[in-house]
Amino acid sequence: MAVSLSIAHEAVSVPAAYRLYLPEIWAKDSKRRVAVGIPKTVEFQTKWQIALDMIDSVRADELPPAPVLADAGYGNATAFRDALSERQIPYVVGIGGETTVWPPSMEPLPPKRWSGRGQPPSRLRRSSSRQPAAVLDLVKYAPETLWQDVCWREGTRGKMTSRFLFLRVRPAHRDEKRHEPRDLEWLIAEWPKGEEEPTKFWLSSMPSDTSPEQLIRLAKLRWRIERDYQELKGSFGLDHYEGRGWRGFHHHGTLCIAAYAFLAAERARLSPPEPLSFLRAAGLPRGFKPRGSASAA
């Protein structure tokens, strides 16, 4: 299984980093490492730690800043979200329904008052009457009036529309060990009509004045990445590698992605999408006469 980082907008997307995930049991097995040629510098990292290294790498290359999008496999990792916030990188990441947040207008209790003995208390507190809520429970019983229909793009079968809820909340994971509450973020939930309960959830550190339409366009942009990998595997042989070497795996992936990047560049050049394209036909020069016309003869 590989971890990858793609650069994307609504017109074009392409992987920019690609690395094999090394399970911890492999990372600690010297014989296996030698047999498949894993470099000595490669140590065990979780998937979100690999992704964070990739993000740091493209930032060092001075790519234009952009929000980070990720599915719940990464968004569920509080440390990943905290690391992005420390870097002042906004994000829109999927989370599971069991993720806990402080409901709107509620936050943890401040540290206890100092009694005059020992070190002054500095950690946040909870009480029996002040507890965070799982996002599924919070949004499932939200008033019907808070849900709104949002269209995020035109699909092959018409407009892509669903029902969404937007709340300003504070993530609560283990904040009783913190000294200050986490910042307010967007909690986004999707509840398609006909479903028994909400189906998807996101947390976003985008600014408070970000429009619902923009939030959903970002949250849903991951469809491009899924399509990229369908093409990479179906047409470019990304999943056809049958070797057992660290170097060979990455060489194969690099060549497949390079070929796909060329195709993506050609698509963007030959058929720039109207909504995002800044390319416009130049005006005709004064006195221009089309070649072959009667007046040009």
C-alpha cells in the first residue's frame, strides 16, 4: 500500500509524491529490509506521518499554498490535524462519526482555581454536565432548518446536489490534557435524502467566512484523486508491478505517474475547462484578412 500526495483543482490533478507504506514489522526486520533493498534511512512511520513529510517537501519546493484534503484515514488522526494547524495550513478532512467535538456555544471548563499549594492547575476540565459529543449524535438530532441543499459541480448526469449541515465547533479529542481549547472549526455533515442517518463528516479549519458552496467543493474534490488512480491502474499499469524490491516499486510508480502527468497536461492544454480557464481567444488584429478569402486574394 502506498501513500501519495496529489496536487489538484477542479480541472486537473496529478500525484506529486508517492511512497510505499512500510509496516512496523517490516521496519524492524533487518533480514527483510536487506532482501528487498529498503534504505537504512527509512524508518517506520504511520501513514499520516508520511503524508505530513510529503506536504513539508512540496512546501519546501515553494508550491503555491493550498488547503489540504484527506479522507478519514488521515482526518481521524488528531495529531495530523494538529500538525497542519501548527503549520498554519488549512484543511478539509474526513472524520468518523465517533469523533468528539464540543457543540456550538460550549467548551471545556477552565483549569481549577489554585488552592495555594503545589503547582497552579493548568489543564482544561470536563464535568458530568459538560461533555463533548460524538459528531453523529450531534448532527443526527440537529434541527431540520439547519440542513441545506448544496450543489458542488455538474456531473455526467446533471447537478451533483445533497443535503449538508455546517456548524462551528471545537474538536475535543483528549483536550483535558491541554492548557487551552482548540480553535473553532467547521463541522460539515452530509445526509442524503432517503438515508436513515448522516453518511459523511468532515472537519475544516477554513476561515469562518468561507461559503458553504466553497467548503463542499473542497470536501468533494477528492473524487478527482479517486478517478486519477482508476486511470493509473486501468490504463497505465500502476498496479501491475510484480517485483519485490523497494527501488523497483518506486521506479515503476514514478514512470506510471510521469506518463499520467503528461496526459493530464495535454488534456488541460487542448481542452481547458471553461469555469477555471484563464485562456481566452485573442482579439483579431486590425485589418486582419483570413487566408484564402476573396478579399485577401
